Amino acid sequence: MKLYIAFAAFLVASLFVAGIAQAQTTSDIDVVLFRQDPLPAEPGANFNIEVEIQNSGNGQADDVSVEINPKAPFTLLSGEQKKVSFSSIGGQKSARASFRLSVDSDAISNSYELEFLVKEGTSTPTPNKILVNVEGVPKLILLGITTEPGVIEPGSDVKLSFEIKNIGTGTARQVELELGRNESIIPTLSGGKVFLGDIIPGQEKIAVLTTEVALVGDIHRDERTLGKTDRKG
């Protein structure tokens, strides 16, 4: 009985030591984002992604390959190498690989998964995913200005309508239109300012200002007064 217990204890100890030895010589490959340029990526534009292939195990990883598997809204640029290979990556060591991609022009601002298939030796490829930040940039233009009444008399009140459109790829937030300083046009309401709120890509909004016209002449707007936007959207 005592001999059996001693033998069982010896067997368990041997298995434990073998497990430690195996853990100390096992490779463990992961793909992580190292750099994205530009950050964030913009819809309709190209960007570069650099990943780091990390071996967090203590054993050497041999015959390592990393294949990018882009899905919408990403496309690998023509001529770019889809798969990169490394003869070996030592324990607690890393290697890097870069890829050039484009973003679909209709992509909305968001964080998207980008998949990589990692293979070591003859093993089955395993998917690794990283997050890529895509964010549009707003661009506001003035489509036109209309007046009411059409015929303006000096000293009369005139309603000015400004038609504004966001032709950019991101939402323009907290947009405010302010009438530029002009001795011939005197705002009578709202201090010459109109708050339009957010304007999403492709959206048009109309800002209306009521003014008193002291002199009849060309009515124009100061481009510097259109704005108060950020790049989030």
C-alpha cells in the first residue's frame, strides 16, 4: 500500500515537471496593432496599417505566416502583398508587417474589425482581429443665398436664407452661422447668428436671418463665419 502511494506521488510529480518544461518551450503567436497612419482613417482615402506579430511564449515559433483578410469597408490596395512570412520568431520576440488599404467612400464613422490569419508550421490558421478607427471629415459649402422680398428697399427688413451643404465625409457638429460685419446690413433678430446643430454628410440645411438693409448693394457672406465643427461623426 505504501509502495503504491509512493509510486503515484512520483508519477504526479513527473507529469507536473513535464508540464512545466513543455510550457517553457511553447510558442504563443498573437497579432496586435502597432501603428495606423493616418489615425483615424478617412472614408474614400487610403491608409497604412502596421501590425506586430508577438511571440509571448518562451519557445521559438518556426515558419510563421500572417495573411490579411480585409472585409468591407476595407480593401487591400492593388499590388500589395496579402501574406507575409517569417522563418522564425524567437521566444518573447516580435516581428512587424505593413499593409496599405483603402476605405469605402460610404463608410460611416466607427471602429471596424480587421482580420489576420496566423499560421505556424503546418498548424491550422487562426484568426486574429484588430480594431481600425475610421472617422469622416466634415466640409461645409454655401450653395446659395436668397432674399425675401426679392426687391430690396433701403431701410426695409429683409429675410436672408442661406443654403448650406455638408459635402464632407463626417458629421459637422454644432454648426453656427454668423453674419459677417457689414455697415449696409444690420441684423434685427438673434444678433446675426443662427444655430443649425449637426449636419451629416450629404445633408443640406437652411439658415434664415432677418436684417434691416441700410444701403442696397451686394449681399455676401464671410466664409470665416461658417463653422464650429469637430471631426467626430
